[in-house]
Amino acid sequence: MPSEPEWLSEESDETVVWTGQPRVWRIWRTVAAAVLVSALTVGGVGFVTVRGGLDGGAESVLAWALAGLTVVAMGAAVVSAYLRVQHTDYVLTDEHVYAKTGVLSQRVTGLGLDRVQETTLSKGVAGNHFDYGTVAISTAGSAGTDLALSDLNDPESFRDLLQERVRQASAGEDDGEGAPVDARTADALLTEARGLRQVAERLEESV
């Protein structure tokens, strides 16, 4: 059984049944863009420096400094994307599904399984080839997606497990597992029952 994440409330008596993260390869677009921009910047500065006769001059130093800043910025973008993936966690318990995001500050979004109305699995061309995708979750009355678990490896297995847990939660709700009736409601129901009984007795006497 998966271990309980540290960020999950210690007061919770839920049982963790699955944990996951987005696949690291989701940052490949950021990496590709960073490499391309860095290569074009360095190549462009080198070309201008040589062709423009700026080699050794103040303009050359400034151009290479700007190129260096561009490379550093692209590297920082890659590191940031990687950290966002590493600090994103998905958790499925016997009562809720959670998504935790954030590097410097954490944000936890949770949905009760008894509220889940629909789950949708989407894959792109690359997702079909490498078996990854996104599971979107909607609740009753929602106009769109309430929670999306993105870039999961083997998303079909997670969706099947989620749907099974949703069915179990719905079955428990149908069996009458809910909030107890308060005293005022119980008294009102009892009074109404007594009234109905008196009406039935009078009908029997009149027959």
C-alpha cells in the first residue's frame, strides 16, 4: 500500500490507495525551446562579432554578455519546469482524490469521491505512442473540469482504479451512510407519524 504523503492532513483517517506524479518528460518542450534559443543567440552573436569586426571591442563584450544572460535565463526556465514536476503529487484515497502543486508554496486541491460525476482520459499522438495522458475529473453540476491529473504514465490503470473507488463511494452513500437526523427533525417526523396514525384510526372507525 502506498505511504501517506507528509502534506496530507495528519488528522485524516483516509487510506491512501495510489500515489503518482506527472512524467518528467513533460518538460521536453521547455528543454527544446531553451536549447534552440540558446544556440541561435550564441550563433548570432558569434556571426555578428566575426562578420562585423566587433571582436575584442566593447560592443563585442556587451553582445556576449547578453548572450550569456540569455543562456542562463533558458537554463533557469528548464530548472523551473523540472522543479514544478518534482513538486507535483497526485494522491487517491478511499474518500478523496488530491493534487498538490507548488515549489515555494504548496497548493492542495481535493475532491470527494462521492461528488465525482465524470472522468475523461485524453491522449495526444505522443501519449498514445509512449502510454501517457491526462485524466480530467468533473463533479455534478460542474460546467467543466474540476481537477486534472496531467501527463500520467499508464493513465488507464489510474482511471480504472478511480472509477472503482467512485462506485464504492456511491454504493456506500446509497446504503444510507450519511449525516444522522437531528433531534428537531426526528420530533417533526414522529409528530407527523402520530397524526397519520390518528387519521387511519378514524377511517377504520367510520368504515
